[in-house]
Amino acid sequence: MHVVFNPDGVDWHQYIQTGGGAYFSGVPYQRGYGAYFSGVPYQRGYGFGAIVGSVVRFLLPMLKTVGKELGTEGLAAGARILGDVAKGKKLRSAVVDETSDGLRNLIERNKPQEKLVELIDKAQARLQKGNGKKRRPKRKPVSIRKTRRVDALGYY
């Protein structure tokens, strides 16, 4: 059902806070005088942060695996560079040679197309399935057995 919003029908006085005349009168810790718009008491949407958070939650596992691979290969390349410099090779040529070797090793170790397909499959598996919110199961009504009461005159 669609309802057309009529701003004339809203009581705006409940949203306008008056500062009174004293320094801390009205809303707690308001400084200054006069009225200001306080807004609605509760936020209605989840905002931009929810969108960014969902994107980060989606990408974080992929970024972790990429970071681990880059870190291990970077440490190995650094060790190879230090070994070459210790043998007497110039630093610049050692860095150029070992970084190209390190990139080649990364590409050979992680087949990009296979990894991409695997990452897409993992992402699709993490997507929500079903029909929306998870509902709590309805509790079965507890049957209350009526007990018969007895007094001096019999059952009642």
C-alpha cells in the first residue's frame, strides 16, 4: 500500500528542541541559545558504512590469501637478494633479477584462471540462499492438563 507523505500533518514541535535561556537548559549539554532541529530519535537505514562493510567482508578472505602469497614470495625474494649481495653482485641488478624471478614464481605457483574460478565459486557459495530472514521456529503449545480438585464434598 502506498501512502503519500503530507508534511503538514506532522507535528514538528516534538522534533524542535528549544535552548531556553540558560547555558545547559533544554537538551543536555547544548551550548548556546535558540532552537535547533534534533532529527528523528532512531536511525532508519544502515547507511553507507553497511555497504562498505559488506564489500570488505566479501573481499577480505581473498585479500588475505593474496597477502599471504605475496608475503612469502617477498621474504624468499629478499633472502635471495641478500644472498646475491653477499656473493658480490650489485644491489640494483640483484633486485631487478630477483623481483622478476619472484613474479614468475608467483604466476607459476598460482594459476590465475584456476584461482579466479575457485574464488568465484567460493564467493557464490558464501552468498545468501533461501528466502530472506531466518525465522525462529514456532514453539508447540504446552498442553495444560486440568487437574480435578477435591474437597470435603467431592470433586469440583
